[in-house]
Amino acid sequence: MRTFDANFQAQLEAEIAFFALLLEFDFSITYYYNNSDIPIYYSNHLYLPISLGMGSVNISSALSVDRTTIELANAGLQMSSILLGEDVRNKTVVLSFAAINSAREVIAAENIFTGLMDSWSVKEDKATLTVVNELVFWNKKALRMQSSSCPWMLVTDGSNECAYSGSESWCDKSYDRCNALSNTNSFGGFRFLPAISEREIWWGRKQGG
């Protein structure tokens, strides 16, 4: 269960007209929305009304990728034009919960989730967004594994990653052969891996030091 700040809870116990979700998109232009039927002015920004819903917020104390989903109305294809107008991936999204008094003023607000835009999908009437925290960058898979041999295909015209230009027609993908071809600047392997593969590596202070 989410525990709110003590000052925020005190405001909740006071006379309040209604609650609202405040949503901020920090794209090339910053967009502000709220899920009520009136504009809300908060922290020097105007949050425009929009049909807005929030899915479950998955948060863990472990080093995991926290995430939530947000659904917004796409009336008039408003959200489509925003999402298709630029690459919004990895842009900041801030979702807050606000208490509004009878004078339509925000008297207290609490951040629910701050993260990065991960993915989105749009239909004629709805846009669904997935927002994740920064640990998503630690969840990437390598495109290739490190190897002591070169992964490039031999060429003789100077093209692709190999970039060899010459008359030789064979290569065993070793550093020695690449050196013989005077092409080590384009060697794509990690030639020192065999030398350190069986060694014990210490990070920081050396053992016994």
C-alpha cells in the first residue's frame, strides 16, 4: 500500500472537493493533463482536462524495472499527433495525485510515478502508454557476445565493417591474420580475452593490500 507524506495526509483529512491525477509529458514540448472535467492550475502550469486512466503501478524494493500503464482519450486524434510527431521513447513522464478544494485550487499533491516512456499504442479513441523507471537501461541485451576472433566477413573492396581493400582472399578472423593484412584498425574481436579468461580479477583494492 502506498504511504503518503504526513503533510499530504493532513490535507486529505481537511475539507476537499475532489481528487485528480496530474500528468506531465516532458517531450520536445511539455504537455500537462488532468483527469477531471476542468482545467487545473498547479505549480505555474495549466493541466488541461482529458479522459485519463492509470493501470497498476508495479514497484519493487529490488533492482527491478518498475512500470505502470496510462490510458488517455484520443478524441480528434490529439494524442496520435503528439506521439507520432516525434520519437517520445525515453522521454520523462510524471504522474501525480492531487487534492483539489472547492475553489478548484490544488492544496496538496503527491508524486505517484516518475519514469521514462517505454512504448505506446494508439487507436481511434484511446492511447495506451507504458512508463518504466531508469533501471530499464540495465535490462538491455547485448547484440553480440565478446569474442577473441573478429566477427566481420572478409571483403576486398573496402566495404562493410571489415573495410579491407586488397588482393588477399582468405582470413581466419584472428588478430595475427588481420595484422598480416595491415587491417588491424578494423579488427572487431577482443584479442586479449584468452590471456585473461583464466585470471582472477580484483576490482578496487588488491587482495591483501
